[in-house]
Amino acid sequence: MAKIFYVEDDQNLSFVVKDCLTIAGHDVHHFANGADAHQAFLKFQYDIAILDVMLPKMDGFSLLKVIREKNPNIPVIFVSAKSQLEDKLEGLQLGGDDYLFKPFSIDELLLKVNIFMKRMKGNIIEKTEDQPVYNIGDFRLDPNELALFHGDHTVKLTGREVDLLIFFIKNKNRLIKRSEILIALWGKDDYFLGRSLDVFISRLRKFLAPDPKLKIENVPRVGFRFLETE
């Protein structure tokens, strides 16, 4: 059972979705506007977030930023009538884990919720125990603090950025296919997620730029190679 944070201002749709999720055994907390949802998320703990994009008082993309500040790892699924490619890419680049266009299948939403819950259960031991600290070049990565340290400078990372950097560190100096990274981090090889991956890699390159010994090399039409030179 998941404790679901659900934000949707369409009364009819939210009634149907909440009812179906509840019948499936989940505990659903529904909010009809972004402001009320914002306050609730700061007070309570949730397993999964399902967000509409176009909301009164605070839109879904703005709400996601609040969510990620408190919980970088909670799975976030957008469900929206905004069906342009740019909208989906923006949602994923901001830190969303999936994006469904309205009208969507309730069965598909239930499947995605179940997939995310299984993935979270599979990682529960790793997440509750202290993870190792990684030293790479002049940097120190502490996954427990979601932080990258370089001398006196500290960069706060998202959970996805930490996972990606750890994946690169564990596969250092090896050619990694794009599909391999996408499946390892998101569980599927998807064009939209691939565009989001490019954004995360650009961020990591910026963070690592102070150390010339570290480089994320792009291999056209194949993937990437994370290099550490002497």
C-alpha cells in the first residue's frame, strides 16, 4: 500500500482516480489546489506524488520544486492535459519521474504506482543504511547528505543527480550506452527520459568543471564515458 499525495483540480476526474486507487489498497490524500497541497506536503510524509500541471494557486511544476526540496527521492508522476513535447520534457527535467497525458488509462496509472512501489521496496535496505562516500578527483560525494564537496565549496544535489554520478563512478573509464543508463536509473529506455538525461549530464559537467581531471565524454550515437585522468 502506498500513501499517495494526489493534486488535481478536476472534481470528476479526481473522484474517479482517488476511488480507483483506494479500491486498489492505497491511502490517497487529495488536494484541489497547489497552495493547500504545498502546506500538506510540508507536514506529512508520502510515498508517491501524482500531480496535475495546471492547478489554481500554485501550478504543478512549482509544487514539484517544493517537493524536491523536502524529499529528493519521492516518485512524482505528472498527469496533465498539456500534451506538448516541451511540457513533458520540462516536467522530467524539473525532477518528475513520469508524465501521463490526459485522458489517460487508470490501469496504466495503477501499473506505474505499483512499479514505483516495488522499486522503492527493493531499495529500502540501501536507503535506510548509510551509503559509502565516494572520492573522485578533487571531489568527495556523500550520498547520505546529497552533497558534492570540493574544498570549502558544497553543491547540493538531487537524488537523481546523486544516482547518476554514482553510476558514472562505478563505471569509470568505460563506454556506457545511453540505454544502459536510462534502464539503471529510470527502469526504461525512453526518448523523453533520454532528453532529461542530457540535462542531468549537463548539470554534472558544470558541477565537476573545477577539476580538469574529470570529464564526462559524449560518444555520438552510443553513450558516454566518465573519465578520470592523472
